[in-house]
Amino acid sequence: MIFSQLQKITVSFPLLSLHGLCKIYFTDGEDGDSSAGKKKKKKKKKSGPKTQTDPPSVPICELYPNGVFPVGEECEYPPLQDGRSAAWRMSSEEKLVLDEAREDMWNDYRQAAEAHRQVRQYVKSWIKPGLSMIDICRRLIKERGLKAGLAFPTGCSLNNCAAHYTPNAGDPTVLKYDDCAGIDVRLCDVGESIQEVMESYEVELDGKTYQVKPIRNLNGHSIGPYRIHAGKTVPIVKGGEATRMEEGEVYAIETFGSTGKGVVHDDMDCSHYMKNFDVGHVPIRLPRAKHLLNVVNENFGTLAFCRRWLDRLGESKYLMALKNLCDLGIIDPYPPLCDAKGSHTAQYEHTILLRPTCKEVVSRGDDY
């Protein structure tokens, strides 16, 4: 069984311009007259709103020419500790003004969410057993129509691997039948609720029933501009830190389930890397390491990247330089995180905006 929810995927497709066709008709003269008929005026075809093609080829911004993207699911905040309703936020003049002041930021998230919805719908239409993982990633990334950029490597963690796997060049892994692929949605109270819901489910695989376990050492996190992990974590089990969510913050609520031990460890060859957001000036001796850091700064900044992207930029023989940057703490490696062999893991994720007036599940779609 293939879990086709997509997590942290940024994909682009080719721009395809479609033009309406119009014909010009001529009529003969009356009573056998050989004189040419009058030329009919062109009828301009009214251009309606653009719709997405299959495969997706129309950039998201062209589907919404007014620049306003779909609002996600809006939910009221829960009652306060003293029992008072928080519904007043929806009509408070002060909160409405604060909400409007950040409208550009909310709209940027909505644009990304719409790209995510369309991409995950597209991927589910063609992904199947027999495709190599590297071909799946190449098919997603080679096209450039949605103009979504490369903000995060295509995560396609298989079976017991829960996160941070994307194939490096030469990786022979093939998606097989019955594989489970997750193709990349006060906090301690949140974690307890997540754990309670996840542990109430079971999954049947090959005639055997397993209880779904939350992966204890994985969690969601806050998100900031050019900072995937912005400092706060959202545990998925009870007993986590008692940090408070605050108005104006953005969170990735990630839930990881497993049929194994419910604990992951570093495993396999590393493919994900990200520049340390807080790193200051660090002296670098190796010329190749200096060059590689310049490449990272120019192309990725503090966003995640993978080795395939360095290959595509024409970089070669960079592994020693990359290791040097990791050893110096300039680049952080994010190796695949795996549970026990033979187990199956799956991830579901949503991005939520804690707006002054309400909370918005910006990535909500018809699929989940």
C-alpha cells in the first residue's frame, strides 16, 4: 500500500502557452456572381479564467491573476482557560487590523499551499511500483511550469525510513509493490492529543495487524522566513516541553506513525543538508570548501538542499569539501531517520497560520 500524502515537496513544471484559434470564413456572391464575398469580422474568443493542465503546466500565479490565493480552513481559537470564548477575535477591530497588516505573508503561504495541493494530486495520478526513486524525483523537478522554486529536496522516504531520504546520484532503489512511501503536512498538550489519536488506530499488513505508534523522537516545528526549523517544536507524544504557541507564528504540524519501535535513528547515506542559520564567520582553509560554500550561499541560502542539486549545478568531487563544511558547523547534515528494519512508517503534515483573528490550516485540501 502506498501512502501518497506529500510532505515538504517543492516542485515546478514547464510553462505552456495556449492560444485560442479563430477561423475566417468567405462566402460566394449571389446568383452565380464570382465576386468575392465580404470578409467576416473576427470574433474574439472570450478568455475565461485559466485552469490547470495535466500534467500541471500553468504557473500558480497565472491561475490567480489578481494575486489573491485560496484561504485555507479557518478555525476559531479554543476557549480561554477561564472558559470565555475566543470568538471575539473574529470581529475585534484591533485583531482585524493586525491580520490585515500581515496579509502579504499569509498570501505567500497560501500560494505555496496551492502549489502543494496541485502537486500531490498530480503525483498520485502516475506514481506506481516499478519506478526508481531517482526517476520519480527527476520527473517532479525537471519541469518548470508552476514556478515554485526549489525550497526543499523531494522527500520520498520508504518503509522503515521516516524522514530525510531522497536518492543521491546512482541510487538504484526502486519503488516496489507493498512499499510504503511518504513523498514530502502549550505544545506538550498538543503532543498528548496527537499521541492519543494515533495510538487509537491499527493497520493490517500481509494479514497481520499492527498498532500504530507515534515516533517519539520526531516532531513538528515552527517555521520562519528562510528558516525551516524556527526554534519551537511540536511533540507528538505527551510529556514534551511546555512552550507556548504565540499569535503570528507559523507551524508545521507533523505526525509520524510506525509499525516498529516508534523510535528512529540515523541510517543510510546522507542526502539532505542545510546551512546553519545562526552560524557566524568561520575561517575555512580548504579552497574547495570555500568554493562550495559560495555555491550554497548563491543557490540555496539557509534552505535545505541535496547532493543531486549540486550535481545539477555542475559541481563534482565535492564530498570532501562538504564534509569539511559539516565538520566546521557551517553546514548541518540531515541523514535519513529510520525505525527498525521491516517496519513501515508514514507521515501526515499540515501547515497552520496562527493569525490574530483565527487559526488557518493553509494546506488543507480535498485529500486530507
